[in-house]
Amino acid sequence: MRFLHADPQKVVLIGILAALIVGLTFASPHFLSVTNFTNVLLKVAVIVIIASAANLLMVTGNFDLSVGSVLAFSGILHAYMSKHGVAIELSILITLIVAMGWGGLNALTVSVIGINPVIATVGTLFIARGFALLIARWDGGANIMLGLPRDFVDFGRDPVFGLIPLAIVVMVAAVGTFIFIEKKTALGRKAYAIGANLKSAKLSGINTVGIVSLLYVLVALFAGLSGVLQTSRVGLAAPTVGKGLEFDVIVAIILGGTSMLGGVGSTFGMLLGALVVGFTANGMVLLGIPFYFQTIAYGGILIGTLLLSRKFDAKAAA
Amino acid sequence: MNGQDENIIEIRGIEKSFPGVKALKGVSFGVKRGTVHCIVGENGAGKSTFIKILTGAQPATRGEIKLGGKPFSPHHVSDAIHQGISCLYQELNIVDELTVEENISLGQEKHKFLFPQKADNLEKAGAILADFDSTVSLGDRVGSLSVAQKQIVEITRALVAECSVLVMDEPTAALSLGETTKIMQVIERLREAGMTIIFISHKLSEIFEIGDTVTVLRDGEMVGTQSLEGMSQPDLVRMMLGKVVAEEYIPSTGARDQAVLEARGVSTRKLKDVNFDLMKGEILGFYGLLGAGKTEVAEVLFGHEYRGEIKRDGRVLRFRTERDALRAGFALVPEERREEGIFGLLSVMRNIPLMNLKTVMRRGLVSGKAERDLADKYIDLLQIATSGRNHPVALLSGGNQQKVVIAKCLNRDADIILMDEPTRGVDIGAKQEIHNIIRDLANKGKSVIVFSSELQEITGLCDRMVLMYDGMVRETLRNGDELSTDYILEVVAGKEA
Amino acid sequence: MGPKSNPMSLVKNQNFVLLLIFVALNVYFATTTQSYFQLGNYFNMLTQNAALLLTAAAATLLMKTGNFDLSTTANLAFSGVLYALLASWGLPLTLAAVITLCAGICFGAINGLLVTRYDISPFIATLGMMCIGGGAALLICGGQSVRTGLPDNFSSLMQTDIFGLPTPIVISFVGITVFWVAANYSLIGKYAMAIGSNKNAAALAGINVDRVVMGLFVLVAIMASLAGIMTASRIGSGDPRVAEFFFMDVIVAIMLGGTPLTGGRGTVIGTVIAAMIVIVIGNGLNMLGILVFWQTVIKGVILIMAVTINEKFTFSRLSEKMSAPGFSQ
């Protein structure tokens, strides 16, 4: 009972997740297999990697709508440089630094100047997307696919220890890092404080501008990293990928129980949220349900989970 | 029958339960027509809940109310307004973006197809308003008015709505002395005109000045309803508390001969040539009316720009941000607890170390054990009443929230502690405890500056007091036997020293 | 209520600045390109964006209450597809439009219900409806846009004239006027302002806050649905993937126009001028022959710059006004 009281949303999510896994195991013979689970994890990896950082950003009461564009831009930039003779490692490094630059832009507009994040990060969304399209055009086409060096794709496809795909390893590392930050570091404590009460945080001597800025840069860094990973794995850089990714990220975070106003939330909850979305999508594919039902289910889960946890909340309080 | 004629409101056995709490446990009394009926009680006594029931903002769980002999059970605020009960709530319930006129008619407009008709009571509104404050006109945007003026607009709105009963919840909390006097006169006039007023205030002097009858609530129960005639202030306090708390000034024990802070000729847009010293181990009080410049002094000490010179141990201070001030050994307990002090969503344990996270860090990481120990230490030290260190601060009572803010500040271990209205909205018992904490700090060699608009707090607590008027320091007094409160009041009211 | 002498000076100023930018842009494009400053081009711009202007004007009222709607894109797509589908089944266009609008209302009703009754934040509620509506649009047409079997007069709504003005321009002009009057002279505008500025005060004054918010969600939904019908007529088919960034354009126009996400301020005129600025930039850059990708970049830069200037402008004036209360800014 006390557990319910503590966090109804997580309980609801774990329930849904369990029901999904049990249900799908019976419904589809292909569900319970390593290949399929790897598939699901690869799909959610992009979201979870970005959402790990974005979750803590949302805990401070801010959010970033430019992640999809930064991901596309980074993928294109990495492919463009690799194709034109820059060493893979150097290319990745440069890409990640430039990606952090986009985060820096968001930090400047939102945190330093104080523009509403909706407008400021939508501005970055347009600019980064525009440059992604421009780089692809400078390369001479719509996508960058031909002429990529061999080790470009090797980086994304060679499994770690010959076993686990790199994206999944990075995902686990990202989640681990942010659970650690959330529980054990001053950064985590301060992020929650900023989200709970910005004015109090300032008066308590917390560098609010610096911390929010740092988190914007981290989010962009992780978006850039996802871009590099995705492009490498697929072997193709398209400037149009990641449209709507910002909403996937936000949905996972909100499903996980983080408030848009800040102060509440957890990385673990976000992971649960992303997995629920991932397994739902996977189940629908396995059951041969047309793709457009997925988006409907998406919206349904989002609203449904919140309504359910509201109900639990009310009951626990009564 | 007779009693019903006399009593405009008859309250019988009102109860109100919230999940887990019983806020009102059977309140019954009658309100005589044409009187000022006061309701008093400490925080958490159930006054606010009672008002919400009376004005239709919340339904009662049990019990009945009769208004003018007829059963009265409003389902909505507008029900109560239509039946003649208007209320001025504690928080300003007024829309900054609209004009005075629009605010007065808000929600009550006569309209055709949603297009408002010219209001017929405009003249009346204008007359009432002019009566209160001739500088406010109906066309002014409310956002440009002062807090007191906004309140006047609210009162006008209630009067225009032709209420027969006016409920006033702490109407004078944000008003200056002059404005308070004005409001008191208005209440007097309203009573003469036959209006019934239900008056809630923390300030006992006001109750005795204006009230006819008083109902005392304690912990959701009704202690009694009595005529105020022949009643003494200690009697009333005894009813409220069950015990009498009188605070007497006890000097801080330190030598208080070494200045840690010297302000010379400090000026800002609001302050004019402010000078004062702060001694080591001293409690220095700043007293003045609203707008006298107390808050501005606190702001200057915590990072706002100023002209002039503030020296800390001989070095001139120039802070650019709050963090500079903290680094220089200052800590602030801000005036607005909810907005600037607590982190409501976070637990007591998470709140306390936030001004000085180093105290819970071990080898660069947050230590759960250190955090728990620290929380337990302060919960114990300050007697914070909480169900546990994991309890969210937002759910604590006002006094305990304030203690959490103080704990956060103490944990900073600053040498100079600024406390802006340290006991505002705190009930009397907790107030005493907070005063003890402050005195303790001074005795340990810290220097404390208390900014307060409550004279009792200043005279009961501070070793010296700086009296401010209109952005200037009028006089600095040493606390002691021959202190005259009348004199202090004259000084802060503007009399030349 | 109505325009008062001094109180609205701040907002008016903001609109004035926006208007100056708008005029400057027009002068610039008129002098640098030949085909820009022509009646035909303006008609073209307005026809293409009539749906946006209409929806943004209505959504300004909603945003004044501190609420907003992300599901307008989904509603637009869904309504466009449904309208085309109904038309392709041989229903008279008027009937098809009426049925579509009724279906579109559902978006507003559900949004409003989730926000008012179940107290879910507008961001999440309308984000959920964005997903559901977008899926529903694809669902009813099986993922393919509706092109075949449409009646000959399907596109006539957008191609006819009224008194020499293209019909969509007339529709949006009438709509904007109605919303402007509603915002400035009716109780709806006043109540929306009151709710956004101080919800508690509005409720205590006896305003049925839930009903007003609900009504405005429905109003925005009707306009988004109408926008869907207009768009389907304009492109001559029901495309479930049309106007992907519609909701963003709507919100950006409103915010650029001086209405914050938290509500309490804002004007319909500001929204319309801001929307026109964005539209004119797109069109003018096209005329200059600038690559469409650069336009995306420029749009982002202008967005950030415009809001920065706007916020700084407002802030300096506000800080002058607020001097006494509040510590640390």
C-alpha cells in the first residue's frame, strides 16, 4: 500500500509492461526470442539515450524540442566527413563537439537570455534541420549513402564483445550514468532543486543558469551520439530522419512520471515508459497490425497511463 | 424564533473531512445582524476551511448553515455571492491584466449574446472607490496598482455586489498602518449601515478595535463564542492557545563590541543614505512599515546594486549575484517562504542540505547516510514536526516549513544571517521556538539581522533596532527597559526624530 | 471591454514593433525582387495560409487562458482526409463538410475534457490527441491519400471569388474579425484573459472556468477542422501527411505575436501580424530564389531573434513597473 502511495505511475507502467510481455508471448510465437528483444531494444535505444539526459533536463522544468534535428544533423555531418576522408574517430569527435554547440545555442537562448524553451528550441530545430539538408545537398544528393568508408559502418555494426550491439551498450551506459547522477551527485540534487523552485534555488546559491545550460549541452551531446550510432548502423545518413523524435522522447519521459513543471521524475521511470512504447510497437508489428494503429496506441497509452495513475493517486490518498 | 431574527447566520454542527484529516469537528455559532464577528485561531485551527464552506468554495461534510432563516448550502462561489455573502480571501483574487472596472464586474456582467452591457452600478463603484482612495480610477489597469490598492478594489467589488455579509480573511496583512486605519474606518461605517462583517485576523489589536463578538477555533474545534466587551487580550490569547505566551526580551550573551558589517551612505532607487553597523553576536532588527525600505536593505545585502559602501571586516563588498553573497558568508531566510524558501516537492531531507551540499558529500558523491544524519540532526534541533525526513515539505504546516528554511540556512554555517519576516504566518508556539533558535545563533557568535513588520517580534528579540521610514534610517535604538512602543510607532510613522 | 487608453500600451507597442517589421520586410522584398509586390502574389500567399491565419486567430483566445493545442495538425489531417473520403463516396460537399466539422469537434471535446475534468496538462492531453488523431487520419484512408473519385467541384471552395476576392481570403478575414471582436469586446475575451492571468480569481468571481476552457478547445478544434477542409480543397486531395508543422506554426505565430504560453496576455492582431511576418519571409525568400533549406535555417534564426528582441523589450518595461515586491528580480 505504501509502495502504491509512493509512485503509482511506476506501478501502472510495470503492470502494463508485464501484461504486454505475457500477452505477446502467448499471442506471437516470434515474440520471445533474443533477436526480437534485440530489435526492440535497438528501436528504443535512440529514444532512451537521448531521454536519459532529457529527463534530468525536464526535472529542472525545461525541455528540448530540437533533438530530432540535432540527431539528423549529426548523422549527416559524420557521414559527410567520413566520406571526405576524415578519420572515423576524429569525425565522431568533431561531430559530438558540434552537436554540443547546438546544445550551447539552446542553453544561450533558454537559460541565459530566458526565452521560453518551446520557441527557442523550435528555432534550433529549424536551423539544425536546415543545415542537415544543406550538407546533404553539398554532398550532391538527398541522402549520403554511397562512398562511405568500410569502417564507417563497422563502427555501428560490430557488436561489443561479439555479442551486444553498440547502441544497446551505449543505452545501458547512458541510463546507468544518469541514475548515478540522479542519486549520487550534487548535479542531480541541484537539478531537482531547480525544478522544484527556481527562485529558492537561486537564493540557495545554486548556479541555476550553469546547470540548466550544462544539461542542454548534455542532451544535445546524446542526440549527436544517437545520430552517429544510427547512421553507422544503417549505413545511410538521411537529413530527414528523426522528425517527431522530440515527441517520442517527451512521451517516454512523461510516461515515466516526470512532471513537465519539473522537480519530480526518475531515469528508471523514463526507461519503463520507453519500454512500454517499444514493446507495444513491436507487438503490433508481430501481430500484423497496420502501422498507423501504433500512433493511436501511443496516444492512448499516454493519456490512459496518466488517467490510471491519477486514479491510483486518488485512491491512495483516500 | 427570536434568536433567528437577530442572527443573520446560524451555523449548526459544521464538519469537514479531508482524506486523512478532519479539518472541522463540529462548529456551531450564530452571527448577529449588523455586527463585526471575529474568528480567531492559530494556523491550522480551521479558519480557512470554515470560510471556504461559508462562501461556497467547498461543501461541508456535515452540518447546516442558515442564512436569514433559510437553509443555505452554496454549491459554487457565485451561489454565495447571489445570496449576499461576499468574501475577500487572503490571497489577492484579482486579475492584473484587467482594469479596475472590469475586475469589479468580473463574473457578474449583464450581457447580451456574451457582449457586456454598460453596467448600471458604475457610478456607485466609482463613489465607493473614491471614498477609499481617490488616486485609483475605474479605468486603471490593476497590475499597475499597489498591493493595498488592489485590496481596496476587491473590497469595492464586494460592496458593489450588494452583499449583506462580508467575509474578510486577513484584510490588513499587507497594508500599511495608515491604510489599515482607513480600512478599519470603512468597516466601522459598514457596520453602521447595517452590514454584517465576518472578520478574520491574526492581529489581536485589530480584533479588539473593531470586533463585537469573537469565535475562537482551535484544532478544528470551537472553543467558544463570546462578546468582546469586557474581554482582555490575555483572555483571548488563553482561549486561542490554551496557554499564555508572553515574550520578554533577553539580551544576547556576547560582548557585541566588534563590528562585522558597516554600511555607510547606502543608496538605491528606494534607499536614501542608509547607515548602520552590525556587531558580532548581535541580533539587529529592522523595523518599518510596508514600503519603508526593509526589503531593499535585505536585497542590497544579498547582491543587489547600490551606491555607497558596505564593509565586511573592513573590506568593501560588491556582490553581483546571490552566490557572491553566500560565498562572502551571508545567508538569507527570504520573506516569501513558498516562493523563495522551500522546495515544496522535495522531502525535508533533500531540502536541508541544498544551501551547502558539501555537508552531505563524501569523496565527491552524495552520501545517503550523511544526508539522513543531517536531516535527523536538524529535525531534532529545530523540533520540526514531520512524519519523517522523506515527507515533502509542501505538506508541512507553515511554521514547520519555515523551520526547514531556517535549517537550510543554518546548515550554510554563515556568519551573517539575514532573516526577512522569519515568523510571518507562523503560529505562536512555533514563533517562540524560532525566536529561541535566533537567540541561540547570536549567543554562538553569529550576527543576525531580522527584518520584521511585527513590533512585538522586534522588541522581544532584537538587541538593537533600526527604525526606517521612507527609505531612510530614522533612528537606531538599543533594546532595554525604557523602550517605548508608542515612541517607536511614532518614528516609523514618519515623525522627525 | 475594448481598447482602453493607457492599460494596453505595452501590448500595443509590441504590435507596433511587429507591424514595423512586417512593413520593413515588405519594402525589402518589394525592392529586391520583381514578382513580390504584386496583388496576385499577395492573394497567393493569403490563399495558401488562410487556414493558418484562421486557426491561429482562434487559438490565441485559447492560449490567453494558458492552454494550448498541439493536436491541430492531426485534426487538420484527419478532417482533410475525412472530407475527401466523404466527397469521394458521392456525398454533397456541404454535407461532407458538416459531417467533417462534427467529427473535428470531437478533438476539442476530448482535449477539453481531459484538461478540465481530468486535470491533465494541455501539453500531454493534446500531445496524446495528436498521436491518436494522426493515426486516425491514416487509418480511415488506409495510409493512402484520397485522390480518386472526387467530384469536379471539390476544389472550387478555394478557387472561387467573392466580390473579386478569393473565397479562402474572405473566410479567413471574416474569421479573424469575429475572433478579434470576441477577444476585445465580448465576455469570452475578458474571461479568457482573467483565467490566464489569475485562474483562482476568475473561479472565485463566479466564472465557470472549465466551461470557458472547454468551449475554447472546441472552437480551436472547429477551426482546425475547417482548416483541414480548406487545405484538402486547395491541394485537391485528402492527404494524411499534409502540413506536418501546422501546430508549430500556429503556436509560434501566437507566441511571436505576444501571447505567452502561460496566458493572461495577448492580442489576435498580434498573432495575425506575426503569422504574416512568417508567411512573408517564406514567400519573399522564395522570390529571391533562395534554396528552401536555407529558408528553414533563416526561419529558425528569425524566430529566435524576434522572440529575444520581444522578450527583452517587454522585460525592460515590466521591470520598470514592478519595483517593490519580490526579491531577486
